[in-house]
Amino acid sequence: MFDKRLSLIALCSLLLLSLWKPPAQAQTTQPTRWTTQEAVRYAIENSPNAQAAQHRIESAEADIRRAKAAFYPQLSVAGEYARTNNPMYSFGNILNQGVFSNSIDFNQPGLTDNLQLKALLAYRFYNGGSDQAGLDMAHHRQQAAELQQQSLHSQLGYTVVRAFFTIVQAEETVQARESAVASLAASLKVAQARFDEGDLLKEELLNLQVQHSLARENLIQTQHGLALARRGFLNLLGLTTGEPEVDLAGSTFQQVPGTPDFHQRPEINAMKAIVASFEDGVRKSRAGYYPTADAFGSYQIDKGYELDEGSGNSWLAGVRVNMSLFNGHQTSAEVERAKAQLAEAKKQLNQMELAYNLEIEQALLGLEQAEKRIQVTSQMVDSAIESARLSRERFKEGLLLSSELIDTENRLTDAKVRNAVANAEQRIAVADLRRAAGLMQYPK
């Protein structure tokens, strides 16, 4: 019989396991090629810092619910059973159970027991405004947490955009270095042919060989920088593996804010909310100077089994007022501490306003400089390309020294790298200006 039961249980368990499916876990789709807007969205959704900020908001919301608890009555129930021969407690049990008789000896009422059930209702209807100040403080802390999350999203968006265009810059620099290596390799073949024909000194050939090796070394270093930029990009997205490819053509470039104003920054508004919470803290601490008033009521059931199974019910209701006349200056110390915290927060707000105003000015100057550099470096690249073409032709015809050709090639590579840096810095400067103005990189 036991084996049949065991077999039946095993069969039912296998049936339930075959029907049960684990809950599907939501996964954020990763694009094969990252645009700036996709990268910013993904980072905000998956970055550990962004998720930690969401948990801080949830904690602040829990603080609000905890503060609201003070505005509700408190209801509790309790039960206990006890036996005693202590005269005072035994006599109390006898009275509560309603079994008193003149034959009881007050000094030795004997052994008694008591089963007590009690319900207690209490409500504090005045405490100097402490509860309301605590609730206001919790609301302002939640507001600050939400604004700090916006600040983190803004900073994270800017950092992702910067990392994106750092990759773009590194890729363009790699292309410039590869072009330099290829050009020097072609010139080296020409030099080798001229040397074999006796039309070129060995020193000239060696100069080109050394420069070709230097160009290859620069290419290796640039490729390493590109790999590091990609790893940093993945880290911002909360990823640990992969080879990210950026899609510059599919990216939407951010708009330059018309009249940037640091007062819109979430950090400023978050600090204002924190200042308001400290003002609430001053009110809360001052509540210690005022009395507290409570209303209370209880209903009690007492049941005994030693003395003729006596029982009795009773109730109690009233109002209680407490006033602390002296507590060793604790309240005044708490008030002074709250005032000091408030004064410190106000100074921090003032310092933030000064710092963010400077950031706006720096971001505007950075954008202006980057746009001017793009114009200059673009012309520089055009000129360097034509100069390099002419120099290669002259070197091929034996009208130019290898050292002069090397200088021309270096100037071309340098112009391309500078132009790549200027283009990347211009896009980064736009993102930085949006961050300094308290704007998201890509509005939701």
C-alpha cells in the first residue's frame, strides 16, 4: 500500500512539473549597431547606477508611507495565560474574574490562574506638529530622490554620448593612421625601386623605412585606444562582453539649446527640495517644546479556571497629556542642529548655482571653439591631401627628398587626426551644453 501511494505521489509530481513553466524574464533587446539614442536609452534602462537610483526612490516612497502611519489610530491585541500564588496578583485575578467572596484571605488568597485577552486602541491627536513636519520632510526627500534620478540620467546620457563619439574619433584616427601606413608603404616601394636603379641614396631609403615602422607603431597604439574606448562604452551600458559597433549615420544629433539656463538643472531643484526638507526638520525638532495629547481605549476579558471558572469583562478609556518640562536641553540641541543643517544646505545650494553658471559658460565656449576648429581643420585636411599628392609625384620623379616627403605625410596624418578630434569634440560639446542646461540628451 505504501509503495502504491509513493508511486501515485511521484506521478502527480511529474505531471505538475511538466505543466509548470518558469516565468519569462523581460530582457532589453541589444541592437547590433548602436546609435547614440539607442545607447542612451539602453544605458538608462540597464545601468547599475540608474537602477540604484530607482531603488532610492522606492525607499523614499516607503518613508512617506511610514510617516503617514502617525496619522492613523494604532490598534493592537494581546493575550496571555498565567498562574500565580502572589497575593497581589492573585487578588487582582479574583477581582477581574468577579469571584470575590468574604471568605477570601487578603494576605493569602491562594493559587489563581487567568487567561487575559485585551484589545487596545490609541490615537495621538496632537504632538506640536511633529508628525506633519515628518510627512512633509518625507515628501521633499522623495522629490529630491526623483530629481536626483533625473540628474543621473542626464549625466549618464552625456557620458554615453561622449563615449560614443570617442569611439567615432578613435575609428577615424585609426583610418588616418592606416592611410598613413599605406601611403608610406607605397612610397617605400617607389624608393626601393629608385634605390635598385641607383637613383636614391641608401640613407633616403632607410629614412622611409624608419618612418614606415613609426607609422605602424602609431597605428597599433591607436587601435589599442579604440579597443579601450569600446570597453568603456560597454561598461556604461552595463555590459561585460561584446564588440560594439557604432552607427554614426543612423544617429540623431542633439539640438543645441537656444538659451541655456542652469536653473532648469535637476540638481538645483533637488537641492531646493533638500533645503525644504531641512526646514521641515527644524519644525519637527521644535515640536519638542509642545505637549503631546493621546486618546486611548481598551477592552479586556479575564477568564479563570482555578476558582469556579470565574470570568469578567472590563473596559478603559481616557485622554492623556504629556509635557516635558526639562530634558537636559535635548530639544534645544536638536533645534540648533536642525538649523545648522538648514544653513549648510542653503550654502551648498548657493555654491551649486555658482558652479553650474560657470559650467554653462564653459560649455558655450567649448562649443564655440569646437565649431571653429572644424572649419580650420577641414581646410587643413583639404590642403594637406593636395600637398601630399604633389609631394608623392615629385618624390617619384626624384625631385623631392625622403625627409620632405615624410614631413608632408606627417602633416596629412596630423590634419586628419585633428579634424577627427574637432568633429567629435563638437558633438560632445553639444551634449555637454545640454547637460549643463539640465536637458536630457534625447527627450522621452
